[in-house]
Amino acid sequence: MRIDIVTIFPSFFDVLDLSLLGKARQTGLIDVRTHDLREFTHDRHRTVDDTPYGGGAGMVMKPEPWGEALDSIVGDAASDALLVVPTPAGEPFTQRVARELAAEEHLVFACGRYEGIDQRVVDHYAGRMRVRLISLGDYVLNGGEVAVMAMIEAAGRLVPGVVGNPESLVEESHEDGLLEYPSYTKPAVWRGLEVPPVLLSGHHGRVAEWRREQQVERTRRVRPELLPDAPEGTEPTA
Ligand SMILES: COC(=O)COc1cccc(COC(=O)c2cn[nH]c2)c1
């Protein structure tokens, strides 16, 4: 998988060399390249933003630098790459979306700042490649970089070969649509708190049954809307 990131803070992504993805990069499984948007400006101040048409507070990111930056990555014709733009106005980022991104051969992330990127950038590239506006949650960040980091980690770890033991990817929250069960390890008693006896029983069937019950109970309490039989508009009981 190739990942390109366009941002005014390219060094923000240096940390990707350290984390889980560091190994994936060394082994060539995931090829991450960052691009400084300011490299695609031509004025002395390397301007990437300007005042919004129609007035209003804040600044909007100019389309020209984005056009030059994105063309330098996907060329000036149709592309099979997927352009991902983190924005509060996007579709919710879920484990399912993470799996969809993990299946892509080439991802291009556009990190917006200020009040956003001139809409014509999205409109222009939608005419030659797939574009997905994705929201990490209902809150506003100062820029897309943090959101892109989260998406790269969530999708990258699903790329075959990145995580040592693929088994560990299966029993995770949201993988089967439910929240994950509570986990325990040694010691059997810690500050007077015991591990649930069923987990020490060695009876795998009962352990699996208990874990499933825990998943359903925890999901019902914290995220009832995730339950398969949840009526519309269900609110958490916790
Ligand atoms: C067309 O898209 C754009 O213009 C994107 O522009 C911006 C502007 C400011 C901040 C961001 C970063 O995304 C979020 O804040 C975000 C994502 N998920 N939840 C919050 C993006």
C-alpha cells in the first residue's frame, strides 16, 4: 500500500517511523510519503490561505497549491487512488471504513486547516478519482493531521502482515459489531480484586460464552445503538 499525505506540517508524521507502522515501512508493506503544501506555492510568503468569498471569520485554503500538490501525486488524469479528506462534514470513520481503506492500493490524504479547503478542490478531483470526506467524530480539530494519523493507524494495522498475529485483530471492539469483553492477566488477585473464576476454569466453551455475554452486556450499557436489534434512536443507558 502506498500512502501520500499533503499537509502544511509534514514533520507531524515523522512519528509514523516509530510506531507499529515503522516496521511496515521498513518491510515495504506500507510506503508513506508526506508532501509539504507550501512547496507548491510560488509567492514569497508561501501563502496557502485567503479570506472567504461571501465574508465570515477565518481563512480558506487556496485551491491552486492543492491542485499542484495533488497533481504531483496522482498526475493530471484519472487515477485509481482514493483521496481521503478528514472533515467534520464527512461520513463517520468506523472499523468498517478502516477495513475499506486497508484494502486500497493507494491512499492520498489531504489535511485541511483553517476553515477548510476551497470546495472546488474536492469537486475537481471527484471528476477523476474517488474522493471520500471522512469524519473522526462530531468535534472540530485545528487540522486534518490528527485525524489522518488515526485513520492511518486504524487502517494500516489491518493491512496483512503489519500486525504480527492476525488472530489479535479478530477479537476486537467493533470487529464483530460489539464492544470487546474485559481482559485480565496475572496475578489472579490484585489489590483484593479477583479475576472472574470462569477465566481460570480452563473450560474454553464456558470462557467463550462468558466473553460473548460480556460483549453484549457492555455494548447494551455503553453503545446500545450498536446492538443488531437496536430500535432507531436508541440512547446509552449508562
Ligand atoms: C473539504 O474538507 C475540508 O475542507 C477539511 O477542512 C478542515 C478544516 C479544519 C479542520 C479539519 C480537520 O478535520 C476535523 O476537524 C475533523 C475530522 N473529523 N472530525 C473532525 C479539516
